[in-house]
Amino acid sequence: MHEDDLTRAEEDYFSSLTIAEADGDDDRAVEAALRPKSLDELIGQQRVREQLSLVLEAARQRERAPDHVLLSGPPGLGKTTLAMIIAAEMSAPLRITSGPAITHAGDLAAILSGLNEGEVLFVDEIHRMSRPAEEMLYLAMEDFRVDVVIGKGPGATAIPIDLPPFTLVGATTRAGLLPGPLRDRFGFTGHLELYDPADLELIVRRSAGLLDVTLNDDGAAEIAGRSRGTPRIANRLLRRVRDYAQVKADGTVTQEVAQKALDLYEVDPLGLDRLDLAVLDALCRRFGGGPVGISTLSVAVGEERETVEEVAEPFLVRSGFLARTPRGRVATPAAWEHLGLPVPANTEAAAWSTDALWNEA
Ligand SMILES: Nc1ncnc2c1ncn2[C@@H]1O[C@H](COP(=O)(O)OP(=O)(O)O)[C@@H](O)[C@H]1O
Ligand SMILES: [Mg+2]
């Protein structure tokens, strides 16, 4: 099931599931059950957590709906979780929809005019909303009003409908994908970053506790290290390792068990996924290490430029395999080594010091 198809009733169902009910093989159900329910329960993202906590506290003191919030960052880092937390922290109802689900302005008008005072409206993938809907949203965000057009042609009239104060929470893989006027109407933007291994380790340990998995610290570190900075992946790998521990060992997740399980599932030792590896492979084998433009690189791996830019690159840059230079994307010596290829003597990246690579991120 895709998130687009999610109705509010279903989302309520998923978030009300207990761990025992959710602990099957249904990814979505387990994911929902593992979601932190408050800002305090959320691990990592220190900066966003502090900023958001201030926004919410101030709104509570003023007894007003908080400013509209935009959450940006790669998939699986906690955008949906944060939207749910915002509603929970405000003790407000939550309504969930997504950009692709809003194909006509009328769809949005129906949602907006059904909102109750103080309600939180979560629009996932907000950068994929249709143009007319976007324009309707500007007005709703700023003036808490929608103009519903009745009739067609010269006889058409716009009837303004006042909306109760509400909080829009939008999620996008990158804030830069949004048109400026929409971006500017959010009072607060939280940029989620890939998690560092220490935070991921805490997340794995928390999830293991909730799922009743016995795991030692080395086991947690091994899973965290292969999760490509992403809690969703960490939780998924934990469940695969748990299967292995149960069937092939005594049920306890140790480092050795985690290593064997993840090797069996062909999880790269550093967590790179198929797209990450395809990008590095194209960069090194087809383009001699670069520099190569992002569009050319995306065509070479058969993916949308957006996906390569928003999903693969942040992790590759962060892991020191790829650098974004003014002349294009460049493979670092570490990339060649990771692919098991000899490092060419004069790679473009050799000119980039490690410091420069990090700063590029
Ligand atoms: N900071 C965090 N602490 C613990 N678990 C997290 C955290 N962020 C995300 N998760 C877990 O990762 C999974 C994916 O999070 P989600 O909010 O759906 O990501 P996104 O909407 O950004 O794709 C959820 O199951 C959630 O439990
Ligand atoms: Mg989400």
C-alpha cells in the first residue's frame, strides 16, 4: 500500500496498533508501532527538536494554532513521525493527505473546508501538488480562506469560505523543490539530516526493546552502521536480523549474528543500497570518476534526477564517496576502493582535500 492511498481511518488504525498486533511482517504496521509519540521520545535531530519544541510551546502559551511547518529531508528520517508528534503535542486532531492525492483544487477545497479549529493538516510530498491546488493553498495558509468557484465561463462566481485557524505541516524531500511563494508561507522549516551512527544505535536499541528482541551493544552497532543514516532502514534491518537470530542462532543478536544475517540479505557493509552503488559504479566505470553533470549521471542509472539528488547523493556525500564540485559530480578515492577498483593516479577528487569534501556536504 502506498502512502497516497492512506485514509485518515487507516492511519488511525495503524497508529492505534499495539506492538503485539503489529509485530507481523507488515512493514507499515510495524513502522507505525515503532513511531516515537512525543518530542522527548524522538532520538537525534537535536536542532529540529529544539526549534520545534519552542514553536509549539509558544503556541501553547498563546493558545493559538502553531505556525505552518515545513519538514524537509530524505525518506525515512522521521517527517511523518514529526507531523504526528506535532498534532499529539498540541492535543489536536490530525488529518493526513499527500500532494499526489490532490489532483484538483476541488479536492483540496473539500479537505480545507472540513477542517476543525486547531486541526493539523499533514500534506506529504507537498512538492507534488497540482498548480491550481497550490494557489488555493497560498490563500488558505495566509488568510484562512478558500475561494470556491461555482459555475463555468463568464457566469462563474467565486464564493469565499472562511476557514478556522489550522496548522499546515508539509513534508518534502527538499525544500528547494517548492515554489518560493509556497515555501515563504511556512513560519518554520525543519531540515532533517541523516542520523549519525550513535543515534541510530539508540534507535535500534529502542526498537529492539519494543519488539522484544534481545540484542547486545555490538549487535546494535553493526545494524546501525549498515542503515545508511536512516531510522526506517535501521528498523527494517533489525527485523531481518531478528529472524536470523531466531532461526540460525539462540535468538540473541550479537555482532556476529548481525554480520552474517546482513551479509545473507546482501546489505552492503557500509549500508549502500542498489541506487547508491549504481551511482558510484556509473561514476567510476562509465565516467572515469567524473566530473559529470547530475542529469547525465541520472540518465546513466535510469533514475529521475530528483531521486538521485534527494535520495542517493546525501548519503554518498556524507559517507565521503562522492563530492559535488562546481564542475560536476566526482568520485573520491574511497569510492573506487569500495567498488574494489584500482584508484586512478590522477582522479579529479584527489584535488579535493577531505575537508573540502565535507564542506561540500
Ligand atoms: N528520531 C527517531 N527516533 C526513533 N525512530 C524514528 C525516528 N525517526 C524516524 N523513526 C522511525 O523511522 C520510521 C520512518 O519514519 P517516518 O516518519 O515514516 O519517515 P519519513 O516520513 O521521513 O519518510 C518510523 O517507523 C519511525 O518509527
Ligand atoms: Mg513519510
